[in-house]
Amino acid sequence: MGTSQGQGQNPSQIRNRTGVVIVDDQPIYRGGARAALEGDPALLVLGETAGDPSALDRVVQAQPDAVVVGLNPPALAGLDALRHLRRRLPQVALVALAMHPDDGLRREAEAAGANAWAAKTVEGDELHEALRSALAAVRPGKGNEGGVRALASARNGRGTGTGRPLLSRRETEILHLVAEGQSNKEIAAVLGISDQTVKNNITSLLRKLGVHDRTQAVIHALRHGWIEAAPADPRAERMGAD
């Protein structure tokens, strides 16, 4: 496997962190997932590898707390990796990543042993959410109970227990900008991200809110008090004055 992030750290530092291995046949996605996870001080990336049988044996030997597994077309290898890891490491948290997730593939991944699911195109905070959800599924009652329960609920399309869906930080930012009437291109410019990333996040937040378009999302969020209406532009008010 690739180099461990924990090299050079003392044993107590390493023991207090959640060990993660990334398995994907495509190096570019392994690198992207690693970059997203290494910034979290609570996580320790133990390594990254392709999904061939000998590599999976090394993953088992590493005894990670969680494994992120990429599903690449035709996805059979990734599903086999999930089954192998679930069989050999029954208590490990498994997160499945796919380029173009659909309900059919998601069901197959869950049947193969995945505890959580995310698209390969998600922002880093959404990958963290999927990982925490997977950890909550295999470690009920441990760690940050409120947080992991909320993440597990979000994975199943439910709210946080307070009636509010768990949106990622990026989704919340975008929802506020949508409420201000900004277009995808304008939102991308404000946040310094691509138009496609904006679209991906909007699709995700629409699904979490259970609505079909941007207008419904804003109305839904305003009605529940999750966001505030943008203040009226004083120039518009002056235009309406007698």
C-alpha cells in the first residue's frame, strides 16, 4: 500500500485516530480521496491501494477502522472487494464510492457490505460525512453519538432528529446563495468552485430536502426557518418610494 500518514508520529497520537485505507483501481481517485481525508486530525490514512486480491490481503493485515472502496465500471471488482473485506473484517466501516451512483448499484454495494455511500465527485466534507455514517453503523453508541446518529439518518434520507436534514457545509452555503437569487455560474464564482460542483451540490441538497427544484428548496428552507430571506436592497426600496 501507499505510504502511511502516521509515519513519524508517536504511538499515542496514532492510537487516538481512526485508521482509514483507500481502495480504488484508479490512482487519480485514490489521490483525491486521500487529499480530502488527510486534513482531518481525527483520521489517519494508513495507505491506498488497488483492489486486487493480494492488495486486499494487505488491507486486512493493516486492521483499519474504515475502508473507502471505489466502484469502477463494470463495478464487479469493487463489489468483490467489499464482500472480501466484509467477510475478513466484519467490524470495519465500509464506504462505497461510485462515479455515477444509482439506486441499483447502491443496493448491490449495501448487499456486498457497504455501510455508507457517496459519489466520487462529492466535496471533501461529504466524504467525511459518509465515513462518519459508516463508523456509526459499526460502532453504535461510541464516539460523538449525536453527530454519528445524525449522519446515519441523513444517509437513509431522514433528518437529524430535529426535522432538519443534514446538509453539508458546502450545500448550506449554496442554498443561501440560491435564496439570494444567484445563478449556478455566479455561485461558482463566489465560492471559487466549478459550475459542475455547484450542480452536484444542488442535486444532493434537493434530494435531502425531498424537493424537485431550486425554488421549492428555498421555500422549504424559509418555511422551516433554516435560512433567512435575503434583505431587500435599499436601492429597490428607494425606487418604490413616492
